[in-house]
Amino acid sequence: MKSLCKHLILEGQNVDYVQSERDVLIECQSNPFIIQLHYAFQNSERLFFLMEVARAGSLYDLLDLQAPRPFKQERIIFYTGQISCAFLFLHSKRIVCHFREKSISI
């Protein structure tokens, strides 16, 4: 469960960010490569996101545990495939878009 303090969200003016996060998680409920949001609710002080359990933690956690030894190639291929599938899905929903750099001539 992810718990967010409302007063911190309001102080940091992160209301749009939190709303966007919830909207994206709802939009992604059909994709197995993205952590699933099961339920979102609030009380007077906090917002709660009840999410799928990620037993191994985040990819960052896995990389941190693995350091300084590199992943084996099979694991790299596995995680790269999952991340690619997640990004392709997000891109198909127009949630993640790529932007081309404009070249500037001087």
C-alpha cells in the first residue's frame, strides 16, 4: 500500500502529479508488465493506493542488491523485454511519447 500525506502533496503543489499517477495506473490495469492498482481511497489526512505486491521490490532495488556484480545476460534480456513491453503499452495509450531533439544551427 502506498500512503501519501495530503498536506505534503498540497504544500509541494503535487496534486496534478498524484492525480496523473492514479489515472495512469487505472489506464494500465490490463497490462501484466505494470504494477496493478487494485484500489485507491483516502481519509482526512492521507491518500492510499492499494497496489499489487512486488516481492522483489523495484528494479532499482534489484540493481542495488546485485551491485557490484553485473546481472547475467539472461536476466538482462528478461528485464529489458518486460520494460520494453511496458513502454510499448504506455506509448500505445499515448501516456509516454517520444520527442525528437531539434537540431539548432548556429
